[in-house]
Amino acid sequence: MKSKKRMVEVNNLNVKFGEKHVVHDVHFNVNQGEIIGLFGISGAGKTTIVRVLTCQIDKKNWTGNVKVTNLSPAKKSNHSRILSKIGYVPQLELLNLYFDLSPMVNVGIFTSTYGMKKKMAKEVAKKLFKILDIPKDTWNKPVKHMSGGEKKRLSMAIGLIHNPNVLFLDEPTTGVDASKRYDILTYLKKLNQRLNITMFIITHDLEAALICDKAAILKDGRLLEFDTPQNLISSLPSYGLVARFTIENLNEKIIDNIREFKPVQTILRSGNEIIEILMDGFDENISNLIQYMINNKIEIISMSKDIASFRRFFQIRIQKEEEKEANLKLV
């Protein structure tokens, strides 16, 4: 089986600005055609890592072995070559689109910086517009008349117009109606499959994990996890099996009572009367848990079995790290 081409290599990446150490010993590798999700709250280090990969941080501020399309951003002489092989889609479309001009004119302005011939640029644009379902009647009208979702997809097309090897997308679902978020993710997956392009999705939106081949979870500049979303979920007790209970008059006292059942590892509250429970030996212990709750006069309204979502894994992993930090402070 032919091995995939390595597109990004990050080994022992550290970033400092003066005395401030913002990225700590981060390492991961990315192959051609993979979609990578960078997940974490503000200040986690997502944007800083991407700024290193996209030649935006001076080498004096970072150390480590980093390669993008087999070129090191540590050498300034490589910057123009790296930038010609990557694409970037900003969070706000106004940063890479001219709203008073048409999509086709926008394409012409952008591709002129790459020396692309107008005819070729137009043909590539048409191909991308069709993949992204950008209506043909909008191609030659001002961008300002397009819907939010259409502007977002046009921004993606602009980022891809020079056929980059790696595309970086900053919060691609931000500013889009909740009902359209999955549409944007579907379009990204379609682009990935059609063009075999490597993608980095920098986001707070944990639903983006649905289309990711690998997920990086970052906190305070440290990489906590880097694996497939499925493997991460499977690392939870009982491979991520969850017992979801609706309980009458649910309160913290009841939750603390349930925690006393020894196999229970984690309890997450997901509604006024709903909890999700992860425990060791799920199949052997679920009936014992129900009997325990009945014996303790806990009123069960309903119960269902499910697999934990990536959102749940993220929540549990961050919680675990915060508890670890709190314990270290007590020492």
C-alpha cells in the first residue's frame, strides 16, 4: 500500500513572545488529504500554531522542527514558496472579499497576485463555484447581494483558486445560520474528497469534528490530544458507551448519590432532568446501576444507551486537565 505524502510536520514547537511562553512542545504530523480540526477555547494556541505554519511569526520567536509541504518556515527564503502552496480562508469574509465587486472580478484580483492567466483563473473559478453550489446568477453581480452562506463559500473558493496543497480555514462556520453550519461542513468534505486537499479547521465549533480525520485538542498552548475523533471517544470508559437518564426532580444531591456507585466514572448534566453517565463495564453494570438508583428512591423517567459525542469527549478531557492543574496547585 502506497504511503501518503507528508504535508505538515511539527516537532517540539515552542513559541515565546518575550517572557510569555504561549506554545509548549507541540508535535504532530499531517498527511495529504487529511482534514485536521484544531479545537480549544480562546488562548489555547490554535491561531499561534497556524501563524507559524503560514510564515507569520518571526523565527526568533519560535523553536522546533516545522515543515509545510516539505519546506521549513524557519528560512525566510522559503516563505514565498510556502505561501504559493497554501490557502487561507479568514473568519470574516470582508478580509478577503471586495463586497462591491462581483465574484468573478474578485477572482481576477486575487489570481493576478499569483500570475495566473485570466482564462485559466476563470475556468478554475467556474469549477469551484459549481462544487460549492454558488448560484450562476450571482457570479457577475456585487458580492454584497449574496447570502451569508454564499459569501462563506465564495471565500472558500478564493482560498482554493491557486490550487494550494494545504488550506487553512479560520472558524468556517462562524457567522452562518445554525441551520447552515452542517451545509458548510458538507461542502468542506466535498472539496476535500474532490481535490484531495489537506485542510486545517481552526474552530470553537466542536461539531466540525464530524468531518475531521484527526482532532487536535489544545489548552493553554499545550497539545492534550491528537488522534481520530473515533479513537478519542473510544478511549473513554467502556469505549464511550453512555447511559442517558431522565430523572424526576434531578439535583446535585441525586447526582452525588449516583457517583457513589463504584463503576461510575463520569456524570455530565445535559438538561434540567437529564444526565449522561460513563462507567466501567457498561454491559455488566447497567442493570446493577438501575437497581441501585431504584433502591435509593431515584425516580427514573426514561433511560437510553448511546455513544458519547466528540463534544462530550472534549468536555471530559478539558475537565480532567483542569482538575490535574488544580491538584498541582495544592501540592
